[in-house]
Amino acid sequence: MLIKEIRVTPVAFRDPPLLNAAGVHEPWALRTIVEVVTDEGLTGLGETYGDLGHLEKVRATARELLGLDVHSTNEIYARVSASVGEAVTDLHGLTGVATREKSVDRVFSPFEVACLDIRGKAIGRPVSDLLGGSIRSAVPYSAYLFYKWAGHPGEPADRFGAALDPAGLVEQARLLIGEYGFQSIKLKGGVFPPEQEIEATLALRDAFPNHPLRLDPNAMWSPETSIEVGRALSGVLEYLEDPTGDIGPMAEVAAEVPMPLATNMCVVTFEHLPPAIRLGAIGVLLCDHHYWGGLVRSTQLARLCETFGIELSMHSNSHLGISLAAMTHLASTIPNLAHSCDTHTPWQDGQDVVAPGALRFVDGAVPVPTGPGLGIELDRDALAVMHEQYLKCGVTARDDTSYMRRFDPSFSAARPRW
């Protein structure tokens, strides 16, 4: 099965004003949809980031993959590596340090997912079977809470409303849990002083005493502040995610707080694992196939973490249904996935390029699609609409900081803030 054609389509969809350590989400989120077509007429789907620099890398690489066999993922990876070159292109502020390996992996990932989709369709088996088989029939996800404005400035309030204090976050949690049935909660922190985020976490514990909680300030705290917060939330958090930056400071904090530390920022490539393991910096790794080099490499990552006693969860960025399907297939096969995965799906509020029906939430979990490949179909009408939105929206790269500075010129995303 040779690659005959690759279609690369940038899309944009509405995003609420979600606050985070880098600033605030712009009104439009960007993604790139990849379609790999074989000489036998099978098409596979992949999804990746939509920033213009990354999009150009994906387009350039696509031309280098024509004629390759979809089974030849080692050769595909080599072609991607040569196309990307020596440049470090992954500069997204909330997904950790940038390395060349990560830059190559994030370009390779959508092509690998699309090829696995094709290979599954060719033999009539789901992608999860190609990864060794599901060990769970549904994958649990968490309610992903954000501090947020009621609406984007100059626009009406959205249906989620404002969440700028503990009461607002509790209401937001009630909404998401009521609609999706989530059984755990994650709060995106790093927005307000730590005392306020401690108060919010305790309010969530009071309102949802049976829901595991985690807090993620995206490395906005010093090691000293991280230790203070960790001790203050003893017995409250299942894990504390990226309280401070870099492996060394994380190890310093890990030695002094009662809960495990998790990361998707200081351990983002395989070369980061030896020092993190040696120093005992983390107890939970949030894997993300978008920048760990796809689904197969992520299963290899999971096995390494299992060997060294590191538990797994899964990181999320603003994504659509192709990513959710790939995440679900992958997560269903990982034995040491001990925590609910992150997802931004509720914040997309029904917007998707995947035809309805294949993906749904049941008691906070997504049943693993059982159809061939990813088990999803592309909604071409929705794809066309989102592509038109991309062409008209004027956003070409995610920039939470610059958008925030339009309303607060003094805002700084420098770390640590506290």
C-alpha cells in the first residue's frame, strides 16, 4: 500500500477565553488535518497543531513521503527527520522545552496515525489492535477546568460563563460533570496567586469529595512556593502537575511534598527520562502522541515508564475528534495508565471534523471505537467550513500572551511568577 496522495488542510474553530499561565486563549483555535491516500484507495486520518510554522513543516514533509509504503514507518520517520532538518521548531509555551527530537516527532505523528488508520482499515481491525490490543473498553477523561472570562472582550458571554473565583469554578465543574459524567477534575492554574488557587482547589474538594483532583500551574511557581502549596494540599491532590520548571527543581519539590509530581513540560523526549528517573523528579508522566512521535512510540514510552515505576496519564491541547480517537485507542492499550486523561473536547462545544456517532462520553469515559482503523469518518462539510474559517479568521499561530496583552499591557508570562 503505497502513499499516492497526502492532503493537508488547516482549520480553525471557536475557542472560549480560557486563562492560563501564558495568557488567554484567542477566539480561534487552529489545527491541521492530514489525509493520507494509498494506491489501493484507502484513506487514513491524522491531526496535529495548526500554527503556521508547523503547518509549513507538515506540508513540506508530505511531499517527501509520496511513494512510500504505509508499513514503512522507519523510512517515513527518516524522511520526516531529513525534511525538518536541524531547526528546533516546537516553541509552544505550554508544552515544555523545545528540542530537535521533539520537532521531528511532532511532524511525524499525524502521518504515523494516518498510516495506522489505513493499516487497520486494510485488515478490518481497530488501531488499538495494532498497538497490542485494548485492556480497557472505555478510556476515562477528566473535567478540565479553567479560569475564564464570561466571553471574549467585545462579544456576548458564552454558555460556560465566567469562572474567576472558587464559586465560578465549582459551577463550571457542575456543568461539565453534569453533561459528560466526568469522575475526576483537573484545574488549570498559574493564573492567580497560589493562595487563591489553593482556596479554589479546596472548594472543589468540598463540592466533589469523591472526585480525584489535580492542579497544573504550568511551572509558574518557584520551588519554594511549590513546596508550600504541595504541603497545603496534602491529602487533597492525586498529583501536582508541573508546579515548577525543569527536572532539577522538580526533583527538589518532589522530595518535599506528599503527592506525586506529574509533567508534560520538563520530560518531553526520551533523552529527558534518564535524568528524571535518576533524580526522582516525577511520579506521573502525561504522554502526548502529538509530540512523543505518534502512537507506537508512545507505547514504547509507556513500557519504559512502567519499568521505572512511573505512572501515566495523557496531556491534551485544544483538539478535534481525530486526536480524541487516536488518544482513546492509545490509552486503551496502556497498562500503567493510572489516571484519567485530559481532554479539551467540552470546550469545542460540538465543533468537529469527525462525523457524529463514533465518539461519545459515557460516565466520563470514551468507549474505544471498534470499527476498522481509528473507527471514525471525516465530515467533509464540517472540514470545508472550518477551513474557510481558517482562511478568514486572521489567526496563524497560537499566541495567548499577545492576546492577553491587548487587554492587560503589563501582563508577563515569565516564570516563575510566584
